Amino acid sequence: MMSDLIFYDVLREGLWVAVIMSTPILAVALVAGLTVGLFQALTSIQEMTLTFVPKLLAIVGVFWITMGFMTKTLVSYFDGTVVPMIAGG
């Protein structure tokens, strides 16, 4: 049976891996949103698709670029933490 300390440690590490993996996408979404919002405020263009499309393209682009990093991070977490726990008992 798994102790509470081990469970919470694995949970904490998993949440940290999720934060590390999502940071590039969230940062780009923030920058794209601020840029588009500033552009809209300066030009008085209030088009709904103008806020959605550039952010979506930026997020998809960063996801495509960082896919290798995210995969390596997730695989190392599973290989180093989850799989040994499952195999060990």
C-alpha cells in the first residue's frame, strides 16, 4: 500500500511537470492577447475574430515548436516516477 507521503510527492511532482509543460503556451497566449488587445485599443477595431485567430495561431505554433520538449518532460516523469512505482508494487 502506498503511503500518503509518497502519494502527495508524486502528485506534487506531476503538477510541477504540468506547470513546466504549459508555461511556454500560456506565456505566448498572454503576449499574443496583450498585443492584439493593444492593437485593438490603438486602432478602435473591435472584431471578435481578431482576438481569436492570432492567439490560436500563436498557440498552435508554440505547441508545434515545443512538442519535443513536452514529450521528453512527460516521458522522463513517467519513466523516473510513475513506472517504477507501478513496477515496484
